[in-house]
Amino acid sequence: MDHGSSPTKKCKSVVDEDFLSNLPEALRDKILCCLPIKEAVGTCLLSRSWRYTRASMTELMFRRADFASGNDSADGDRRFLKFTDMFLFLHNGPILKFGLNTIANEMVSTGGHLYRWMLMLSRNKIKEIQLQTSIRDSYKVPSSFFSCDELEYVYLRACVFTSLHLPHLSEGFKQLHTLRLEHVTVQGNSLGDLVASCPNLEKLNIRGLCSKSNINIRSTKLKMLKIEGQFTHLNLHAPYLTSIWIRLELKSETDGASTARCNFNLSPFIASLSDVETIRFHGHILECVEHEFLILKQPKLFNRLTEISLEINLGDLKEANFALCLFQQAPNLRFVKLKLISRNSVVPTVHFWESIDRDVCLFQNVEVLGLFDYTGSIAELGFLKLLLEDAPVLRKVGIIDKGLDRNVLKNLLKLEEHQRMQKY
């Protein structure tokens, strides 16, 4: 009578079977892509079939921090650069994703190597590039970058864009949907030209922008836009944006509105929007824009606009008018966040917020109010009273003050809450 194989034979057959060698090639690639690059190289010792698997990895991430060398930073830099050069030289097959991170070690010698690496990538059907380099290691974007015409996602840090190597519009990045730039210097209208060469770009995120030239950005596919930095001329036309975040920074704390100006087509830009859901204007953008009053010439309702966040001087008539204009045209507004600035106004408001008609009900759907750096000035107090009296569904108020007597503020909130409950 056959009782089947013994447990000992079963165990032996399991041991004899090489599961690692029999893994599908796609699964092996996925495993290697989840490992640090140095550990991925070590897998060549697992078996014969794994010996050259790392040479066909589709996703590569090189981190300088993985090559720590005690106090000898220069030696670590050399070993990192040599390893990366050799790895790419021996690589065989497409590279879909390439990442480089030298931030943690403040490495400052990747420039020449980047040009060589980018040339290799441009020949390997690259779809995603992330170059997180030190701001001390600034470099001009290599011309070979613009030959990576299958790119879908790009993140570049500490780079300089010029118009010399930009591709013709018919030869741009037709598949690129996300572009992230950090600590970037822009010469001429290279940024606008770059966006124009990306007909399907949906997300544009720029931090640490530095530009003294005219920036003209036109896109009918852009959904999310974030620009932070120093710029003097900005012209935007992106009517289908859903999220806008613009922050203007000045060169130093001593710079003021009288010496700093930003030529920004703010009013016509906002008037052109149709699907906007979130608006954030921070920094000195409202202070420095070269218009006395920021009022939309063609009033329209932004029915999808639910969040407004402003860095604003409520005591300045120009800025107060702009904020009021936005509030009036956002009937479904739910979140209001204001970072309050106190400075000498060219045109004071003269009890502007107290003069608003209470029957208009500007804030009928506002649920959350956040005020930062609240000082209790006449203008700020007037705005706070207006909103508290005019927001029937308000459920949360957060106020971060600047040395204000807390008891006075609490008593004001209690009084306004009592009056609001009586009204509704």
C-alpha cells in the first residue's frame, strides 16, 4: 500500500528547488528596484541567474548618503561618482526611472558627471527623472535633457534654465504631466517656453524661483500651479486651473513695496479662470503688484472655489478691495485662511470692513476660519466681526495672535457668538 512520499523526501525536494532562480524577470526587477542600489548590486551573488539582473534594472536611485566615508567627504564623493559611472556604463536595457540625491552630504561636484549621465538617459527611454542636488552644486540643464522626449515626470533641483537648448514646440515633452523645480534660476522666457513644449502638463510646482525676466506661462491643460520665489514679471493664462498657489519673496527684509514691484496680470488672470477650487496668494504678491485696485472688470461667480488663503494687510484699501472681490464671487466658500500683515498703508481702509452691507451674507457657507499673526488692529477687528456675524454654519475658528490679551479676544468671540446665535 502506497502511503505517499515521506516528509523527509518532501523537505529535500523543497530545498533542491531554487525559488529565487525561477522568479519571473519582471518580479526580480521589482525586488531590486525596492532595494538601495548598493544592496541591489550584491544580489549578483544569489545565483547564476541573478548575476546580471541588476544590469537591466528599470528604476535606478543613487544616494550619496549610502557612500558615507567617516570624516573624509571627498573620498565618499569619489566612490559615489565612480560607482554611478560604472553602474550606468554596464547597464543594459531601458531605464524608466532615474533618481539622484546628493542633498544630505552637500555634494558639490556632480556638474560634469550630470551631463554624461543625462546623455546616457536620453538614449534609454527614460520616463521619470528626479535630480535632488545641493544648492551649492548649481548646474545648467544639459541639452541632452531635452532629447528625453518620453518623460512623464520631472523633478530638478538647483538648476539653471536657458533658452538656448529648448526644443522646438513640435519636438517637446508630449507625455510630461508633472514638472517640479526647486531653487531654479530662469533666464529669459525659458520657463514659459518649456511649459509651451509640454502640451499635456497638468502640474507645475516651482519653489525657490529666481528670475529677472518676463515669464509668460500659457497652458490649457494645467490643473495645479505653485510658484514661490523672486520674480519681477509674471503673465499667466491657464483658464482650467483648479489649484493656484503663488508666493512672491523679496530679496531682503529691508525691501519694501516702494522699491519692489511685480508686474503680474493678476486681475485678468483670475477673471479667466473657470474651474478654480483653491486660491493661495502669499508673500508680497498683493503688496507689490502694480495696480492701485485689484478689482475684476468682469464680475463672475466661482462656484467651485471653496478655499481662499491670503497673506494680506487688511488695513490697506487696495488689498482689502481685492479680498472683498474674491469673497463676493465665491458663493460656496468654505475655508478662509489669512496671514495678517501690519505695515504702513499708502491708502488706509478707514473702517472699510465695518462699512460692508451685512445683508449681503458674504460668508454663508464658510465653515473654518484661520487668522495668523492677529494683532487686533481696527481693520482686523472689523473683518473678524463681519465674518462672525455673517457665517451661519461656521464651526471652527483658529486665531494665532501676536501678543494680544487672550481674555479680550475670548470675550470678543463669546460676544460675537452670542449675537450670531440670536441672528440665526
